[in-house]
Amino acid sequence: MEQTIREVFISNYDELPVRLGKAVVIEDREIAVFRLTNGNVKAIENKCPHRGGGVLSEGMISGEHVFCPLHDWKINVNDGLVQAPDKGCVQTYKTRIEGNQVYVELPQ
């Protein structure tokens, strides 16, 4: 069975700070949105998979990784994978920029 996807507006592009996160709540999902130095916008689950689950939107961005502010876990914002030797993964969401508006794809 094919999953239905919907696009949801999350922010104006020019309101997203470069290399900093922004938390967005859509229904029961809390999403961390990041504007990278290359201009790309990435969206991931806003909770680190490590115990205690740090808020990733408060983490620091370096390249295409966010560092959890609690335990410094390094998480790739493209695929959600935690860098070894740590293990884990967070949900990632596709984004689309149209003009100055940023949208995220969510399953229905």
C-alpha cells in the first residue's frame, strides 16, 4: 500500500537562521529545521535518540551534521544516522523551497 504524502508550510526561507535550528510543531510531530551554509534546508525529528533525548534544534550545525546539545552526539541531517561509535537514527523529512516559502513532506 502506497503512503500518501502531504506538504506543509513550515517557514519563510529568509526567517531561517544559517547554521542554527528552528523547532516547528505540526500536529503531534516536533521537527528541527536547519538552513545550512550551502543554502539547503533540512528537517529532522527534534529529539536525539540518546537517553534523555536532547532537543536537536538547540544543537550546533557543522557542515551537514547537528551536534546534540546534551551529549554531543553527531547526527547527519541528510539521513538521520548518528555517527559511530554511537548508534541510532532520527526521522528525516524532505523539504522543498518555493520562492521564499519552505515546505516539509509529511506522511498522512
